Amino acid sequence: MSDRRQISQGSTFEEQVGYSRAIVDDPWVFVAGTTGFDYSTMTISDDIVEQVNQTLANIDAALRQAGATAADVVRVRYYLPNADEFEACHPSLRRYFGESRPAATMIVCGLADQRMKVEIEVTALKRG
């Protein structure tokens, strides 16, 4: 029997759209596309690097709640409206993912809110 559970971060988006920040189906953790909103204040910076750092903090909180860490991430997808801004994100992403170096894809696309400069989704495999 599956040990599936939902993780929420209390974002208004989760309630409005009807999704979970993450789903844990041991040993897998699927973190939904996550942006740079500070969910406690529902504010977002105009700066791409600050958005990436907040996005990674949001992802990290979901992973930890699921019993996982960045070292468990095996797949990451980056969504950006402007490909030219991706290079500025590299140092933050390198610091966060470190040696785990997950399989990654960067996609240029529109995002749900024009203030969003990046959205990141990850899949993790907990290592027991």
C-alpha cells in the first residue's frame, strides 16, 4: 500500500488552483513548480537572483517536510520567461544542488504572473 501524502506551504495559489506544493509517495518526492514568492507575505522580489534564492528556500522547506534534501534531487526543471536571465541563476543553483547534480532542463515559457522570473520543479528519490 502506498504511503502517499500531500505537503502544503499555505500558498493562496495552492487553494485557488487545487494542488499541493509536494506529493510524497515513498521513496519519491514530487515538488510542484515553485516560484520566488515569500508565501508568508505573498510578496516577490523584482530581482531574478533573489527570486531563485527564495524559490530554492521554498523547495528546500517542502523537501525537508517530506524527509528529503537537495542531495536527493534527481530531476530539476527550470522555467523562465527570459533565457537571458538564466546565467545569473547559475551560482545559486550550483550552491544549492552541489554535488548531487540532478538531470536538468531549462524551458523558456510564459509564467502565470508577470512578476515571476523563474519557476523550478524537482523530483527527489529519498535514499533511506
